[in-house]
Amino acid sequence: MIKSAIFEPNLFNMSPKSMLLLISLFLLGFTATAQYTEKINTNRPGVSQGAFSVGNNVLQVEGGFGFGKEKHKLFDTKTNTFNFDYTIRYGLLIEQLEINLNGSFRSEGIKQTVGANEEKIRRTDFEFNTIGVKYLIYDPYKKPKDKDSINYDELKSWKERYRFKWKNLIPAVSAYVGMNYVNADNPFTFPTDQTISPKLIVMTQNNWWTSNAGSWVLVTNFIVDKITTDNPAYGWIITSTHTLNNKWAVFGEYQGQKSDFYSDNIVRLGGAYLLNNDLQIDANIATNFKDTPSIFRVSVGASYRFDWHKKDEIIEKPGFESGIKKNEEELNEKENDSLRINQEFEEIENDSLKLEKTPFVNEFEDGSHRDAMEQDLDERRTEQRLERERIEKEKQDKKDDKKFQKEERRRLKREAKEAKQAEKARIKAEKEKQKMIEDIDAELDKMEQDEGLDDELKQIDDELKKLEEMEKDLEPEKAEEKKKTEEKKKADEEEDVDAAYEKLQKEQAKAKKEEEKRKKNEEKKRLKEEKKKKKEEEKRKKAEEKKKKEEDDNDNG
């Protein structure tokens, strides 16, 4: 940027007090229109500034805390950040003029990896402090000066009142001039930055309202900062705010910054809740699109207004109250009736003048002219009454239709909810039934294990197998023994009778022993068969009981 040796000392080297006095005297020459709104008008939760001031004799405090993380890919650093942002605004002298103080305090802890070591750095200071003045140059929403220029069709017709108009694209325009102050050796600014430097902002604001979508506000800021330093910064902010109802609002914001010291593009999303006409709370998240560094920050804050405003100087355009539509149902019925009557007589008077009729007659004239004027007024009153009744009927029909649609949506929602609950109950019943069946099976298995039937049967099978093996081993021995006995019998035919008798006794004892063993094997087989039958009978009875219980549950369900 090229500096001018003549321009710089004459303007930017002036003291802040002198510059503020010069700007105030210059702005006093303009005609005042009101900036005051019934509800608080705050710049939060974004960082842009709206075009409208807070209003004369209004002090407003805005602030918030922010916590975030930053990672720098090239420097290999991780930073935990804490921010405290604050703004003090005051409407001074006239409605268009506002003085404000903006600032941000920042504290951060940095972890940097250098080789195998990790360094920790702590930095704390003010990022910026700026005091300045804002002035509304152009307001497209101010009251028309000429009564005859009021569009009465727009006041009577809902469609005419809220239809799209190209002139609504013309924004309100404001200008801001401020002075930055930074401490010496500030870690968040360029080392060669001056302690005091100027800041200029041009702000625009569009307020749009539709009956179906609520109010929309579009704010843009074009910023030139630190223009007398070696590293001037240029920025732009676009903010869109949408009111969901009288209490809730959401916003989205895009901020860009370009300078040799730091450049970035940041997106913010958030919302706000209006606790009362003077207090608002808000929250937002912010992130960017790069990794040198990457930013993620969460902020919460609030705005409060000290309202010493005494007099409203204009009536704002119907449908706009500095970007917020008043709820007609909140107006007092008596005030509405009074306004309608006054408006009615103003329209009658204006129409009479347009028709070149004298609104009064003196006592020397005859009464025919007065009778004609009164008849004309009566006819106009009747037409206006019928028109008002028609408008009221249309409004009531729309309300009834909305109410019917609302009830229908509720009914469908209720039926869907009941069907969903019934399906959930059916699924739950099936799960419980399946679980009960599984529990019964587990209990039967447990009973069988407790009774030890399987182990006993297995033991009997093992014993039977051993007996069968023993019998197989005894069969060849028996055959060989029989053969030996026959041979021995032939050889010892003449043996002593006592010896033969003793031998016979042994053979009989052995045969008896074999017979007992055979009977014992048969008894074990019989016991095994009985236990198997008993087990099968118990399983059959339990299966029948289970089936019967399932049938009872189905009948009850």
C-alpha cells in the first residue's frame, strides 16, 4: 500500500478525541430517524456489525466466552484456546449515531513437538481493542413524510402487504470509523504494528419478512483494518439470521480475512434465545477450511440492554421493526380499534380533499351541501365497514383452515404413534414369549443335570460294555477248559470217587457263579431300560405342559 506523507499526518495522526468530535459535528447535520426497537438489537452471536444503532440513550453490553482447539500441520503444534469477547455500545446524541468499544482477550496453551521433545508455551494478551463510531447513512425503512404517499391498499390487503417488492433489495447502509489499540510486544499481532491504527467498515443490512417463513436479516461488512501499518488487513463478513418465532433465532456466517500476517476463511453456525425484550443468550460453533492452522471453537454469550430511551421519532413500515415483525395478537384490542378509527377518518378526509370537496361549510350556506357531504361520508363509512368485515372474514377463514390442518396433522401423528406403540408391544410380547420358552428349556436341562440321569445311564452303559468284554474273554477259556476236562476224564476214568465228586462240586460252583453274573447283567439292562422309559415319559409330560401353556398365552393375548 502506498502511503501519503501529506494525507497521513493530517488525518490518521489526529488524536482519538479530536477525530470523534469532528465526526460527531459532521453527522449532526443530517436529519434524524429512529433506530430504537422494542426488542434488543444485538450483533451477537456472530462477529459482524448490523447497520442500525441501538437507539438514543440506550446502553448495551454484549459478551461471550469461547473455547477451542487449533492444529498447525507445518509447525506440528496443538493449541488450546480461550477467548473472552466484549462489546459496549451506546446511542449518542441522535438516533443514527452510536459509539462502541469492541475487544477480545485471548489465552492459549501451545504444545510443540521438536524432535523427541515436547515444548509447552503459554501466551495471554488482548487480540484487539477498538473504539469507534457508527452512523446510518441510508435507511430504506423510515416513515414516509407525505401522508398521501401511504398505500392504503397495502394496509388493507394481506397479499399486497407481504408480496415481494424489488425495493426491498435496497439495504440500509452505515459507515464505521474506529481506532485500534494494541499493547507493545503483543504475541497476537505483527511485531512492527503501531500501537494505534485506524479501522474502517462499510455495513449493509436487509430486513425481509414473509408470513410463512418468518423474518430474515442479511448483513454484510466490508473491512479495511490497520491501513497505516506495514501489514494492512482486508476482510468481509456475510451473516444471515432467521427468526423461527418470537423467542428463537438461528444464523449462519462466513468471514474472510486477507493480510500478509494472517489469512483465513471461517464459517460460524449458531442460534439465540430472547429471554425478554432486554436480554438475549446465544451460542455458536466456528471452523475453517485449512490446516495451517485448523480451527474449531465453541462460544456462548449474552447481550443486555439498559433502556433509557424516551421517545420514538418514527413509526416503522408495517411488517418491519428493524428486522423483527411485531406480533399483532400482542397488541391491545382497544389500541387497535383506536388506530382503525383514526385511520378511517384520515382516509375520509384525504379522499374528500382529493375530490375537491369542502370538508366544512359556514353558517350562511344552505344545508343541502352539508347533507350531500354527510351522505357521501356515510357511504364511504359503509364501504370501509364492509371492507373491514371482508378482511376479518378472510383472516378468520385462514385461521380456521390452519386450525383444521393443525388438528388433522395432530390426529395423523397420534394414529401413527398408536400404531407404532402397538407394533412395539407385539414385538415385545414375542420376545418375552421366546425368552420364556428358552428359560423352560434351560430349566429342563438343568433338572436333568441335577438328577444325574445322563451320568447314571452312561455309567450303566460302561459297566455293560465291560461285562460283554469279560464274557468274550471267558468264552475261549471255557472251550479250552472243557477240552482239558474231557481229556482228563478219559485219562482218569478210574479216579477216586471223592476226587470226582470234589471236581464236580467245583464245576457246579463255577457254573453257579457264571449264572449269577448273567442274572446281574440282565438286571442292569432292565434298570437301564426303565430309566430310559422314565426319562422319555418326563420329557413328554413337560412338552405337553409347555404346549398347553403356550396355547393359554395365545388365548389370553
